[in-house]
Amino acid sequence: MACADQIENFVAAPSVSGAGQTRALCALRCPLCGASHAAATFRDNGCSLRMCRTCELFFVDPYPTPAQQRARVSSGEPSEIEILDCSRRYEGERLYYDRHFDLIAEECAGAESVLDIGCGTGHLLERLRRNPSLYRVGIELNPEAARFARGVSGCSIFETPFEEFRSERQFDVITMINVFSHVPAFDAMFASVRAALRPNGKLVLRTSEMAGSVSRWNQLHWGIPDDLHFLGLRTLDFICDKYGLAIVRHVRTPFEYELFLPSRWRQMGRNPAVNLLKRTGLRLPGFLAAAQRAYAAVLGKRLFVSFIVLKPIARGGTV
């Protein structure tokens, strides 16, 4: 992010004068590496997004405690989760997995068990049901979504935070699809991954990565502070070094290739104005292709949607 942008966003932050401002910035620590030097990037929805200069993690300021985040997700407070309309959320998941299920299915091939963290209304688990020998389990904190997921998937859905989840059975595959950015405590999360994953198992993530030059305008709605953090372009390497993981697969796709897919524009949300824009864009011949070219020219290759597969490293450094 250019210096001018950093200054502008710093000025836009809540005012704390003189030494108090310096102390406030020094007290702010990265939730991943603990470093206290983070640069302001931009503000959205009344919240500041900062980038750690050490591990390059982007994180919201203020950053919630695990208990605060759990209460918000369980209650359905985050607007993007659309808890109040599980049927509409399920339809959005269906359209999403129409695009991305094949990648996930490849990683589940040959698996005997899978745990889907943040399973939502259960559509991924429902699709995996086509393999009758696959043991499937989900975790979903919101009671309404969990109840809906049980109905469509036919498998056990636990309403326990993953950081506290304990099972007598370990899993071949753990999936976190668009969920990673909602989990506040990295140490607790990866401790639970280690406990729940078989030694030769896989952790499958789909999440966002972004460059330091990312702009407030790379997305119309960033979803912060519901999304607590985003990976920088070097953050994944830091995570692997810290938690003893190896990268098996890493597909980094520029956001412009995802943003203007017709199936994404068919996913309707709560904002009537945005929904109207989507319907109009779908009806105009050539609009999505032209919009993608314009976006790529002005804002391209700053924000990415990434498909990541990790494996734990055993003693001796072997995967």
C-alpha cells in the first residue's frame, strides 16, 4: 500500500492523540506471530484492516477474542452468514460447489473419513454422500444452520467450536471452505487440526490471499469484521513453518476470474441494490466479460482466492 494511502487511513482511524496514539499502536499485536508493527491498509464497515510487517497477515482492528467471535457466529449476527434464511444460503452453497466441488472431491478420493468445519447448511457433506463408505461429520455453530445441515446431509453435525472439538476418531480429510478467516485463535485452531487429523491426512482450505498493494475497491463488500483476517502472499509459508505443515497443493486464482463468473452473479444476498445489479449484469450481453477486463486493468492481481492443501510434517521433517 502506498505511503499516501497509509497516511490517509491512519488519519481516518479513531483519534487518539500524542503519546496515547503511539501506545495504542504499539499494543496492537498480530494474532498470528505476535509482532507489534502493523501497517494500516484501509477501513471498511467502521473497521480498520492492518497488515503485519513480519508475517504479512492482514487482520481487523479491533480483533475479537474467541469468546466474542463464537457468540457472534452462533447468534447469526454477521450479516454475510444469512442465518435467517437457510434455504437461500443452501442455494448459494449449491451454486458455489457447482464451481468448486471437483477440486475438493479430488482431495477426498480414497479417504475413509472427512470433517467439514463450518459446514453451513451442509451442501458439501450432502455431495460427498455419493460415496456411501465415507464417514462424514460436520461442525456448525449456528443451531438453525446445523439443524438444516443434518436434514440434507444425513450425518452428525456438532455445534462445538473447532478449537474445543474432540473426537475418538481421527480424519483423513479436514475441510475449511471459506471458514479459515472466521477462526480467531491460530494456535488453538492448529492444535485441533493436529489432534483431529490422521498423520497422513490433509487439511483442505479455500481462503483469500492478497498483496500489500490491495485496494479498498478490490471488493465492494469486504465482510470485515466478520472476516477477521486474510493471508498475505507470504503468510502461508510462515504458518507452515510455525505449525509443522507442508504445502501439498496451492492454487492461487486472481479474484477477477472468480468475481465475474455467471454462477457467482446468480448468488443473491441481502442487499436489494446489489441483487438488482447482478440481475441486470446477467441480462446484458458481454457485460461480465467487459467488467472483468476493466477490473483486471485497474485492480487485477492484488486479491486472490486460493485453494490450499496442507499435510502435517512428521518427526524428521518428512510429510
